[in-house]
Amino acid sequence: MPNSMGIVVDPSARFTTTASVVVIGAGGAGAIAALAARSAGADVLVLDRDAAPSGATACSSGMVPAAGTAEQKSRGIADSPQRFSDDIQAKANGSADASLVEALTGASASVLEWLTKQYGIRFELVEGVAPGHSLSRMHALADRGGATLLSSLYSALAKQGVRLEPSADVTDLVVDDAQRIIGVRYKRSGKVESVGCATLILACNGFAGNSQLVAQYLPDVRGLPFAGHEGSQGDALAWGTELGARLADIDGFLAHGAVVLSQRLPLPWSLMTEGAVQVNRDGERFVNEHEGYSESALFVLAQPHATAFMIYDERVHEIGLTMPNYATAVSSGVIKRESLLRDLAEQLGVRREGLEATIALVNALAFDDASDEFGREFRATQMLLGPYYGVPVTCALLGTEGGLAIDGSGRVLRQDGSPFPNLLAAGGAARGVSGDAGGGYLEGNGLLTAIVGGYIAGSTAAAAIAE
């Protein structure tokens, strides 16, 4: 985070250009915020520090949770925003902000419908129930992956005439004496440029890539390597703190317990829900893999050399091939396949006797549809049968769940709870809905706050200008 970043109080500042809405960050939250604002008639400029904008969304699974969608109804799934909210709060032990949870779950179905009807970005219901969810509500494009979703949003932005400036490193927010944002200054191609605005949306992610801030706010995970988007440097946190914004859920984080670190590649956790298990070098399981990938990270960290091994079979492998990250891992050669467990154990460097005993126990539990000592329920349809697959993985920090406090409209809040007049935040720049601890992350929370939260912030910005 550049030392020159800050807040400049200059009511008489002049700017080289203007836009009614400026969005900092062109990841999922920023892209959809810009799209929502532009669709409502606002003139929008998006600034992103990367030469090829992507953000955390491009690194994600691309699966967005939503309740009460047409896709669910066509399958006879009776979901509702309230049921979705209950699942979020159950995972977060009731510590997620209720008004924010209600706003996001309540708008989730309509946002996906809006993207489909207005821009042809069509979501389908993903098979299966994600960990922590009470029924199927994950939605994704037919071509899975966050990069595909982001590309679709960029295409929509281009068609709407939204200006997107890459390699734009924002340094300062310019405010008047009443703390109203009047513009921003940024560096691009070696020049200092500026843009005046009526409303500013911060969508520049969290602070997981800033080791100093992680050590300050998240000391328990400072030992985790970082495998998220490098732009997560805490810019929004720095500006907000200097303005006097309230921070919320700052202890919350998103980690992952199955990362191919050499490629910064989180493997899809749905492999676990389909039957895969994790073992250590002794071939022994050490966690309920169905609790979720964020919770598993600290358990993996506690294993020798912070290394675990995913073990599964041909059926799970075939499911994985439909998911971009897994297909990438297969292409890179890190996935090992053997007909016999003893040969797989030798390839992976895992104790053979331990692995064979573990899989025998897993299959015995599955045969009886029973639960194990960790509380994981096994099913007969998910017995692990040869040929077998394995991959060494580690744990990593992907993102932060705390940030600027916002209300249900995306407005950034002061210390006293009142909103700043024209400052909004979405995605990783703002507090999430996972509460104040690492175990509160419900799968899909990140894209819920990015996609739905971004839409809400963009709509709020446009409405404020129209008043």
C-alpha cells in the first residue's frame, strides 16, 4: 500500500475529467456496481490498478448463491431469503449483521434475473448442496469459473459504454470540508490524473495480500501463505480509517484447506462433498471435510509441513473435470492416479498402512450410511473405489471478511453509525456476512457480497444522483 495514499481536503479542487459515479476496482463487485449504476442512467468511470483487471472474482468458482430463483422453482426447490439468511447466521453463529444479510439474501434472486433478462448472462442451478446450505442454491454460468463470469460482466459494461481504465493506481480521495467525496487522484502511465465525481464506490477488495495488516488484524492466520488476488492491499481500509469510518467484522477471514500452492490454485471443495477425504502424511484423516474449506485451513496448518493429501476415486475425478480449477490442476500434472492404494501412497509419500486403513474405514462407514468421530456423514453412493486419485495440498489465506461498515444500501458508515453522504462500498472492501471469525464463512458468501452487494451499491449511487 503506497505511503502517499490518503485523504485530501480541497473543496476547490479541479479535475481533468468528471463522472457522476466513480468505481475503484474492476472485480466482480466493481463491475456489477458500475453496470447497475450505468443501467440506471449514471455516467460511470471504473478505475483498476491492474493492467488486466480481474480481482478476486476471477480466482473464484463463479458460483453465486441465491434464494427463490426461477431455476430453483423449476426443480421444485422451495427456497426463500429467510431460509438463506438462517443458513448464513447458523454458519456465523448469529454474528453476521442482520440488516446486511437480509438485504443481500432478499435481492439475490432478482439480481440474477436482472443479469439474465437485461444482459443475457444466464445462470443455472448447480447440482448438489454446498456445505452449510440447507438445500441447492448455488448458481453458475454453464461454463464454470469466476473468470468466465467476470468476462461476461465486462462484455455487458462495454455494450453499455462504461469507461474502464486499467493500470490506474488511485492514490488519494479528494473531499470537501463536510467529508463529501468530490473526486479522486490516480497515477496512470506515469502521469497524475484526476476525476471529479458525485458518488464514489469502493470495490477494491480487502487486505489479505498486505502482510502488515494481516499481522495487525488477523494474527492467528499470519502464518498462512496468501493465494488470493494481489490487489487485496487494504486500500479501502486505509481511506476509510483516515475518514473516520467504522470497521466491522475485522477478525473475519476466508482461508482454504486444499490449495496447490505452486499455482496459487484452490481446488473445488465440492470434491469433498462428493466423497473425497483429506489425510496427513500418516494416511490419517484429521477433520470433518464437510465443515467447509475455510475452517479446514487451520487444521491443515497443524499437520506436518502444513501439508495434506486429497484422496478420491474416478467418480469424483470425473465430477472435478467439469470445474476449471480442477481441470487446470490435472493439466499441470499434480494429480496422481493409481489402481492400488499402496502405489498411490508411494507416489504421494504417504504411509501406506495408514492410508489403506483410512479408506477401509471410510468405506465401511459409507456402507452403513454412518458418521465418523469428526461428525462427517458418509453415504453408500460415495464409497471410494479404485482407481484412486491423490494430490498434495496446503492451506492458504484467500481473503478477508471484515472491512468498512456499511448499511443495507451499501453506504459506508461513520463511527456513530451515520452514513457518509456519497461514499459506498461493496465486495471485499466492505464487511461481509461471515461474522467476526474464520469459521463463519458459508460457501458463496464472497460472491454474494460481490455480485449482489455490488448491484445494491451501484443502484444506490445512481438513485442518489437522480434525487
